[in-house]
Amino acid sequence: MAILRSRGALRAAAVPLMAGALLAAAAPPAAAHDPVDELRRDIDALLEDPALEGAVSGVVVRSAETGEALYGHERGTPLLPASNMKLLTSAAALDVFGTGHRFTTDVQADTAPNPGGVVRGDLYLVGGGDPTLTADAYDDLAAEVADSGVRRVTGDLVADDTYFDDERLHPDWEEGDEPYYYAAQISALTVAANQDYDTGVVTASAEPGNAPGDPVEAGLEPMADNLEVRNEAVTGAPGSEPSLEVTRERGTNTFTFSGSLPAGGGDYATLRTVDDPTAHAAHLFADALADHGVKVVGDVDFGTAPRRTSPVAERSSMELGELLVPYMKLSNNGHAEMLLKAMGAEEAGLGSWKAGAAAVEVATARMGLDPGAYRQTDGSGLARSNRMTADGIADLLETVRGEPWWPEFEDSLPLAGAEERMVGGTLRFRMRDTAAQENARAKTGTLTGVSALSGYVQSADGEELVFAVVNNGHTGPAPRHVQDAVAVRLAEFSRGGMQRLSAPAPAYAPAPAGPDSSDGGRECTWAGTC
């Protein structure tokens, strides 16, 4: 097997060919064949890959410049899109909010502090759907409260997350996914565990003790009073296999560390979801207030801030156009869900999944798309009730090129083979040393039995092409090598003719599975692989 090469296989020396691949003779003169027909035959051949046996594949290729349909296969079949659903969510969010929108988190008080710094009544922490609130952000907010003159609050610290409804987990998500960071509970007031802004989770870490039998050192970050660590893990013999696991019983915030880490071995770290992200945010903020000398006499409570309060502090997120980068590059599910609910709150005054999906329908119609081409039930594509057609994805990708926020949308897409993490994103290990490297910009998607890659690639002639590849029903690993081979073939497509190998196939090994290799583990319905 081998891969197609363009214009005399100019880059063939840079691409290791698979065994048995032979470079064919130069393509016949343009008059003797139709390059588009040849492209169609080659993509047909790619879809015969054994990895797709029994699968249904929706595939569309179009010229972004003329709208000409270059290829179509099962183009109108509704399929599970996995994280290709984020293309629709992000486009609608840009239409609803604009690139400059910021999500705010407010601190309000029943009364302004008196000259002695006393607030009589409650202090309110009001969430506005910001997915980028880290522990440091809450600390900065607490510092601002202290700088405003507040020293003592006679009432409670009340967490107000009513910008969204109280449905934390989508009813169509698989229950077994709940502990894993790609299926975190959704709240308008939450905490991001890291600079990737994985929200609604904590980092669970451990390191071995000094000698076999010693307990491991275990902890959670960011830690707050509502979380509990139960450490049952021990240090194993040097060279032994690590077996450490971190579990959280559903409905609790007790994290149990079990198993072992070998003495002298490496540390362990993973992400685990918290139960009730609002409570985690509130307790973390309460600790930060205490660190900055603000005493809250009462407890942490939950409710709605009154209409008439005294503003104390405010924190704004980065602009939406900038926020799209970590969201789309790393395929962050939590961001997608918060954006969807925020659209519902903005358009209908109800931050729910249903209201958000209705807001997306209005936005797609405003963009001139057919809302009936999409069935959206969540923002990320984790729900198996979502449906998109390859034609519908291609329509979306074509249409957004004419929107004023197109540059931000385009820049948010992962760039094939780009080494920098926040540039290549989920494609940074894919299509390297091919004509698609740092050329194809596309959104990945992965669920068990579902895989997708849709976006843009420039042909060998400099023509901008739109493509959508959605695979459903495969039984083995995700057929990324087929998707990549389609993108590479498009990057090498020339209307003036091309040279080719004896058969189309990828000329590189697919990226290894794992949390930082391809889809980041964020789109999978199983733990540890993607």
C-alpha cells in the first residue's frame, strides 16, 4: 500500500513509503484524464480500508471557492458527529455573542461595607458561565474583595449559579463517563484545574514513599473544604508495576487512592471530576477570602443574589475569540456545554441544554443554514442523540467563511502536524511529513465506534477545499489513518494532473493513542484511550 503524491511526488523523499509501494509513471496529459474523477476513485479506494468494514461513512469534498462538489458518499445520512458538533456550537456562539464577549463573575453584598469594613448581611458569589476560573482567579477575586475594604461579613457566603439551570449532567451521557474529565458536571460557577481550563475537575496526584510498604503521598488540586482524600495506596517494591487508581463514589466528593506505586518510580497524576462544581468553587473562594483577611461569620450557602445589592468585585474572562483556542484546539467538552447553556441564557433567559439548542437553531438560520440539517442535544457531541450529515457539516464550513468572525473561527481549528500544542491541538501528531502538514485545519471527533475529521485544506494548486469525513459503526480503533489519507490526498490534488503511487494509502504510522497524542482523551467514552 502507498499514498498518493502530487506534482511528480515532489515531497516523496521526505515521506517514508510503506513496504511494497512503487512510484507509478507520471500522470498522462490533462486531456487524457479528469483529475476530479481520479480524486473520486482514490477516495473510494480509501473508504475500502478494512478498518471501515461494516461502518457507514459520510464524506463530502467541495471547493470552498466555487462550491463545486468534488466528492460525495452517504452525504445526506444523519450520523453521530462526536466532537464535530463543536463546529456548530462554536459558530453559533460567535454569532450570538461576537468575538469580544467576556463572561463575568461578580461578588456582591447585601450592604456596602461600613467604615470598619463590615458587611451586614450576606456576600454573594455570582457565576456567569466563565470556564476559565482557576484557583488563581478566585484568589485574585478575593484580593479585590479585600482591597474594596471588606473585612468582615456578618452573614453567609452565598454561591449563585442560577445563570444556568441545575441539570449538571446531560441525560444522554453515559453514566460510566461521569468520573472522567471529558464528562464533568456543568455549572455557571465552576473551577478550572489547570491552564487548559479543564473545568469541574481536580488534579489527583500521588508520589511513592521512601520504602516499600510506606503510604504514597496523595493529594488533590485545587483542594477545598468540600473535598476529602482517602489514601489506601502504598509504595511497592522497586521496579514493580504501578497499579494506582483514583475513584470517587458517585454523589460524593470522597476521592479514594488505591493500589501502589513502585519505590523510586515516577509520580502519578490524573484528572477526576468533582460532585457539584458550584460547591467546590464556593469553598475555594471562601478559603481565598480567609487568606486575604476577610472573615465570613456564617457558612457557605447556595441561592440567588437579590436584585439590589452592592457591587464589591468583578472578574472577566478572556474574549470569546481568544477562548476558542483552548476550547477547539484541545476539544474541551466542558467549554462547549457552558457555551451552549450561555446561549440559552442570553437568548431565552434560561441556561439549559434545550434553550441553548434552540438558540443554535436561530443562529444557524440567521447564517442562512438549514437548521433541519442538524439534531443537537448537547454542545460537545458527547451525547449519542446528536446527528449531523456530512453535507450539513460542509455547508457550515462553507458558510462561516463569509462571517465577520471567520478569522477567529479558522484560527481555533487544530492545524495538522504543528508542533506547538495550542496550534496543532488534537492534530499535532497527525499528518506530519505530508502535504497536509501545517496545511489542513480540521476538527477531530471520537466516541466508541465514532470518528470524524472535518475542516479545510489547500490543494496543490492553492485552491481552498472543504471536507467532512464522519465514520460510524467501526468496531476497531478509530480509522484516523483513513481520514488523514483523505486530507493528504486533497492537499496533493491538482486540477492540472498529478503523479501517483500504485494505490492510495497513508505513508506514515497513525499517532499513538493517549491523552496528549491525538484527541486528548476529551472525546472518548472510555478512560485512558482515545
